[in-house]
Amino acid sequence: RISGIYAITIQNRVVYIGKSTNLISRVTRHIRNALNGHKRPKYQILNSAICDGKFVNCVVIEECGEKELSEREEHYIIKFNPPLNTTKSNDVSSLTFKDLIDNLSNYDLVGTDTN
């Protein structure tokens, strides 16, 4: 099992940051939920992106120990400001697929410089 931080991207733009103690299992669940049209807004948006032919990907950003997960996830959420992460100031339920795609260029590209 590998623990660490991952990003979900659409057209190589970071739209979600997550953490897991088992990256393969967690990423697989995200993909399955998106393909099955799970009712959560982020999965509805990811499903729409896939159906619209957008390139949706999951990328491991950093492997780290379990004790570091929350701190590192917070670091990357601040760095990338992904639209599908729920925060006090970000209500994902009001975001539509069209809004996300129209503003996709505003989100950071995932790349090798992730620190």
C-alpha cells in the first residue's frame, strides 16, 4: 500500500486534491464513482467531463507517510486551489460542468514542479 497525495485532472488542469493511505484503492473508487454517475457533485462533473470526451486523469503528486497526509494535502489544496475540493468558502454543489469547463484555463496545470 502506498500513501500520499493525488490530483484529479481534467485536460491536465488540477480540479481536485485528495489524500489516501491506499492510493490505488482510493483512485479506483473515484473512477468507479465518476463512471457510475454517483450523486455527489464532483462525481457528476467528472462523469460529464468523461462523457464529453475530456481527458480525465488521476496523478500521484507525492508519496508520504500517514502522519504527513493532512498537512501535505492542505499544502496542495492551497497551492492549486482546485474547484472540486469542498471548503468553507467553496460550495461544490453550485458548480456546474459548464462553469468548470468555461473556466478550466484558470486552474493550474499539473506538472513536475509540485512543491
